[in-house]
Amino acid sequence: MTKQCKACGKAFQPHPKVPNQTYCSSPECQRERRRRWLEEKRQVDADYQGNEPQKIEQWRNEHPDYWKQYRQANPNYADRNRNLQQTRNQRSRNPVIANVYELPEFSPFPSGRYRLIPVIADVIANEYELIVEIIVIS
């Protein structure tokens, strides 16, 4: 008896010991099966939702240099990620994604202290800022 795979749609012969098998054995379809299971588990199981962020944080603490080592071992990863992010930035209306403070329009500026943040095109997070004092002379 053949079945149709839920992921790729191709016909497959289920394993005799797994009568309810709904995905073929290809690695891509098995990855999709696990992804769908995890998505459903996150929606349905409140305990799983509550524990997952803590497990992720625990793993990060146990493996602090993982991403640094990964990028060193896979130099194309960082380049690809950088290029994809630049493409996403260009598609967005405003190329600056994170700019916490934006000075509203005053006419004229009242005297006081202001935080100036330079707007740099294609910058995701603007970390450079200056604190200046403006005194309006009448």
C-alpha cells in the first residue's frame, strides 16, 4: 500500500513497523515533519511554551562561543547573512531599522539638552550618539 507524503506530495511505501507514517523518508520531508510537530507543540502545550525560552537561555550560557566558532568555520554564512540583510533593508521603506530616538520638529528649538544621533544610511542599529546643549539666542 502506498501513501502520499504530506510534505512533498510524492507517493511512498510506508515502513511496515510505522503503519501511520504520513511523511516519506527523505531528509527534507523529515525536517518538515519535525518543524510542523514543533510548531503545533508550541501552540498547544503551555508547559512547552514556558520552558522553551529557559532552555534556549541555558544552552546559550553553556555554549557562549558557538556562533563565533560557527562563523569562523563557515565564512560564507556571515557574508550571505550580511547580503540578505542589506536586501531586506533596501526593500523596507526606511533603511534605518533601529533608531530609538527621533527629535520631533520644533520651531524654534527651545533651549535645553538634546541627544543627537546621526542618521547613517543602511545601518540597522544606530549605537553612536552625542549629548549636546543647545542655547537659543534671541
